[in-house]
Amino acid sequence: MASNDFAFDRFKTQHMDCISQDPMLMPVLISAIAHDWVKINHGFTEDEFKAALFSHKIYEDPKVSEHMQQK
């Protein structure tokens, strides 16, 4: 959740102009920025992080879903 908070904050301050031109970029940018946070703070590669997300079924976690909906 911290990685998504970081990603949304950065998105809101740096990427709003780009998104207004192509709204489909938002999910891609949020994901990429969140992965950057994980790499910076934990040293995991994108592939390692993605594998962990699926292994731990994070997308099925209601707490994470609620957090994302609030954003």
C-alpha cells in the first residue's frame, strides 16, 4: 500500500497533464511508479515483485482493494 501511496502522490504532482491527453496511461504509470518504489525501498526487481503479488494473491485482498478504491 505504501508503494501505491507513493505512486499516486507522484502521479498527482507530475503526470496529470500527460494523462489528460491519454487516460489509459494512468494504470500503467501507477504500476510502474509503484514498482520503482519497491525497487528503491526493498531492492526487488519488477519480476520478483510481480511474482510475489501473484503468489500472495494481493489483488484478492479486500483491504488492498478498498485502499485502491479510495485513491
